Amino acid sequence: MKINNAFLFIIPILFSGIIFCQSVEVVPFTGYMFAGKLNTVDGEINIDNGVNYGLILDVKVDTEVIVELMYNRLDTRLQIIEGLFDTVKNSFNMSVEYFQGGAQFEIEDGKFRPFWAFTLGATLFNPANENINSEWRFSFTVGGGIKYYFIKNFGIRLQWRFLVPIYFNGGALFCGNEGCGAVISGSALLLQYDLTAGLVIVL
């Protein structure tokens, strides 16, 4: 999946939101991501947990509905482990990057606002080693949290979120000059989740 294809449906969502927007919020955030594991024919892909960070752009189009764009990044290390003795077949540094667009729904109005959100988009698994190919995958996220506004234009946002890249068909992963790291025999989900805190800046 190329990045331009991944955003074909996100761009119309953004522009439709801007046309009817009531306000715009920018939310820089950081937190901790539990990066998950994926079973393959060649063993288990294990992605290290770690600190993630990113940026959210919220365009409010209704009293309860908000168009949401999100970039979320984790710098981590991937290991491919095989056999009964957990032998490390391959190991390398990489980034996991989410490019998402969707909707957020505020349950209440006022200073204290519970919410939930759902997004669709793409995830890039990008090895630091240029000899290993990167992997684009369709993904979605779902989560919820609370926002609290100290003043009209400034607040905080606390959130939990499931992040789910989807492998639709079997195939080789992380191929390079020395072959491929692992093979998936069929469709699979890589379940990740994070806990984050961010600043809400209302423009």
C-alpha cells in the first residue's frame, strides 16, 4: 500500500470537515504503546513496547461530532523469534507510524468532556536498516478518554486507544538483500494499544 493510496479517503473527510467547521483543535501528545506480537510461519514477531508521540488535528463540525486526523509514532525494535528455545532469528530497529483519519464523538459539553473515537488509515513499519523493505498495512484505531478545558482555548486530553494493523493475505515480511524475515500463512491482526496524554490547543 502506497502512502498516496492510503490517504485517498482521508483527504475528503478533512475537507468536508473544514467546510462546516465550528472550531479546530491541535493536540500534541505522548504516552506509552504496547506494541504487540504476531505469529508467523517462521516464528513470532515481537515488537518492543515504548514511548510514543504524535499529533492530532480535530475539526469540529457539530456539537457532538469532530473530524479527527492523527499521526502516531513509536521508535522501537523488532525481533523475529523461532523455535522452542526462543532463538532470535533477526533483530533490527524500526519505527511504527500511524496515519489515520476518522471521527470523534463528545458525550458531554462543558469543561469536562468524555469522548470516544474511531479512525481508519495506514500503518508504516519502517526499518532503520535501508536494506530491509518497509511494510505498509491498512489499519484502524478505536479508543476513548476525557478532555478537560482549563480555559476556553486550552486543556488536556487523556486517552486509551487500540491500534490494529491488518494483514489481509499471507506473504513474506521485511524482505531485503539477504532474504525475508518472516512469512504469514493467512490473514492476521497485530493488536497494539497505547495510553496517552496531550495538550488541547483551540485555534
